[in-house]
Amino acid sequence: MIQPPGVILAGGRASRMGGGDKGLLPLGGQTILDHVIERLEPQVAGMALNANGDPARLSRFALPILPDSIAGHPGPLAGVLAGLDWAAGQGAETIVTVAADTPFFPCDLVARLLLAAEGMTHPLALAATPRPEGESTRSMTRSGLLRHPTFGLWPVALRDDLRAALAGGLRKVALWADTHDARLALFDTPGDPFFNVNTPEDLALAQAMTETGT
């Protein structure tokens, strides 16, 4: 399997953390983004960072910075589109996206997304986990799996379709993915491999997880 390039989605406004870049918050002697980069780098053929605002604040990571091409902070789909446009210039056929605030995602994420999408004309797959007890969310499938839409494999060939969908007001990642029969890569492992840092309490928990190696 050919490794795709990876795009780290960091274009959000982090409102529950008081604004700023969640990826730049300290975690285990590094930043959250350092952990994300270290985990993604061995899995992909190159990396870029989807982020808005002054790119100078991210210069130390030495990655291409891809701002949203759609104004108004329309959400992760705009980051996916920015990544697909960048990848088209690299001659790539697909990209994998990960979230900049999720430091413990699986080390075999890319391989399993590629496997899930095997045989598709336009490879498109999202990560999924079993539904936690008592959880109710719009990202769930009819089978009760919890989708993680910022962790996906996306085809460059559909970038103009995505551009048109965004221009038409679509904002939900899973809704667009469903229109193209996206498959799911199931990660049925203990704990929450897609635990993300949304609040100060989450950051404290991530710090504890880093210190204990869990």
C-alpha cells in the first residue's frame, strides 16, 4: 500500500479552551502538536498543517501551513479541502487527516484506513469505535458505531465535489462522507484511542495519561 500524505487539522478556534491553538498547549514536556506529529510521521509520505491566522507561530514545526480557502471558519471540511488541494499539487491520490488536539490516536491508523477503503474507486474511509455506554451522538452509524470524522482517508479526485458542497453550505463531515459511501475502519481497543483535548480538565487527564503511559 502506498502511504498517502497526512494533514493535521488545526483550523478550529478552541473556544472551550479560551481560544488560541490547542495543539500548542504543553503536554509531557512537549506540545500536543508535537505528540500528534510524532505519531503521524511514520505512517505517511509527508505532512502539512491546516491552520488559520499568522503562520509564523507554527514555524518551528517546519511543515507546510495550509489555511482554509473558505472564509468564516466553516469547520473541519474546509481543512480537508485545503489538504486535498495541497495534495493535488504533490501528485497524491489521497490524504489522511488527523486532529491536532488528539495526541493518542492509533499508530496503525493509516494502514487500517487504507485497508477499509481497499477496492473503492475513490477511497474514502473514517475511523470508528464502539459506542461508549450511554453515549448519544449524531456521528453514530445505524450499527451503533461512533465515527471520528476528523480521522479519515480522503480522495483528491473528489476535491471539487467537496468545494461545491462547502459553497452550498454543507458543514458536517459525516454527511458529505455518506454521500460518497464512506467506509469505516473500526478500532475496537480498550480506552478511547481518539480522546481529544477540549477543556482544561481534558488537558489534565491527557497529562496524567502521558505520565502513566496509558
